[in-house]
Amino acid sequence: MEAPDEKTVTRILVKKASERILERSERDVIIVGAGPAGLTAAYYLAKAGLKTLVLERRLGIGGGIIAGGMLLPAVVVEERAIPVLEDLGVPYEKREDHYVVDPVRFVIKAANSALDAGADIRVGIYVEDVIVRDNRVRGVVINRYPNVYGGFHVDPLMFESKYVIDATGHDANVARVLHKKLGLKELAVEGPMRTDKGEEDVIERTGEVYPGLILAGMSVATYYRTPRMGPLLGGMLLSGKKAAEIVIKKIRGSS
């Protein structure tokens, strides 16, 4: 069969894209940010049978962890997070009393596991606002990131969901927008570096900060001003898993 002509290529792309946009307009869970916490949460949510959509503003996934520590091809993982790596199919090796993984391999394996479980991951999408109805977050307002980056005024689209997970990292973008729109306290930045406390705090404080909005990963550190932890992956993995477990329990408990 010969290659399609130009109009056929356009028609196929537009039809398929329209179908997928319509399908995504209502999901069980929308995760904003395709870093380690977001990808981990997506895997466990999709595995549990929830319709899960991940939105990432960049034209790539992995967040800050993909660059490793100062562009070195390794990140450190604590032993307690090894079961998550194994669930995601990510190889690791032991160094001293901890473990290391290749950050690029982690991102590819984690994303593939999430996709295979049924999650949907979209890039180049920026969440510029949230849907709030009856004092509850009910979804997100999206635009294409090049529109936002270029400063163009282009009206957005809206996707509804039962829960939104803010996994946008240091920006805590979803929580920051929500606070600004509702006149709540202005969010600052995460606290100074302290690896051990940073890991503990981000896991412990992962949870719902406004009805329908869950924080995971570095968004937690920014929201609560807890310490940053640098090229450590364990806290992000366990935070993502905990966020997924919270949402699964809430949705199943309400059904």
C-alpha cells in the first residue's frame, strides 16, 4: 500500500485526536506533572482500574529527576522504595547501604509501566486553572504550553475529574493557582536542603490539601516549606504511591 496523501494524513490525525480529546474530557483522576511522583501514581491508579490522565507541560517526561544529580547518570534510592522500583520494572544496583538507578532508564520504565497499566500521558499541556464547584476541585483548565510560553491569549479547554493530583514538582503549580484564585495564603518555595528530613516530610505530608486536590512529590515540599532532598528518588516514589492509595481509597469508599 502506498503512503497516504497529505489530506488523508490530516484527516486521520484530526479524527483520532478529536476522539481522544473527547475521551479525556472526563477522567477519574488527572495527574499534573509526569515526574517520578506523577508517573508512579499513574501506574498504581491505572493498575487499580481508574481512568487516569497525566498532563505534562514539557515536550518530554521525567521532570527534574531525568537529569540525575548535576547531569550525572545516577540517582539514589533508599531500600524502603525498592518494592516500587520492582513494581515499575526498574533495574537497580546496591551501593553502600542504598541503591542507585539510571534516571533515564527509570523514566522510560516507569512511563511504560503506567501506559501498559492503562494510564494516558500527554505532553505539551499546561494547566492554567482548576475547576472548582461546590467548594471542591472538579478538574483542570488546560492550554497548549507554547501558547502560554508565547504569551498568546488563547481560550482553554476543560477536563473534569473526581480528583486532581498536583505532581508539578517545585512549582506546585496547581496548588499555587488554586490559592491565588481563592485568595488563600501565597505559596513560597521549599526549604533548604536536608536529605533525610526532606524525604521523611514529603512522604508523611502527601495528601489532600483542598477537597479534590492531592499533593505528591516536591509539590508537597513547596506547599509545606519542608526541606528539599536533591537527587534522591525514594521519597518521590513513595509519595506517588501514597497519593494513588489515597485516591483509590476515597473513590472506592464513595462508590
